[in-house]
Amino acid sequence: MLKHLFGEFFKKGKRPMLAVGSKAPDFSVLDHLGRTVTLAELRGKRVVLWFYPKADTPG
């Protein structure tokens, strides 16, 4: 999941870096319960992305 998310955001030559203060592009991720959450669903709310390895998994 993170590989996909970061791969989409940081492909060299594909997307420029975001300027400070600009809006984040829409994306979707799986939450801790396996549900898909999109940034568009959360527009207007404060959002914190917290990445950490799942328990008992490598990485």
C-alpha cells in the first residue's frame, strides 16, 4: 500500500513536487479495518496521515 501511495506521488518526471500551502492531490488508502478512505471524503476536515508497519510484519 505505501509503495503504491508513494510511487504515485513521487514518480520522477510524472508529478512536480507540491508547493508549500497547496492542496494535496486526491488519493485513496486502506484504513486499519481494511476500508477504503479517500482524501476527497475528508475535505474540510483536519487530516493526519500516520504511517507505521503493521505488527509482526517485516519493515
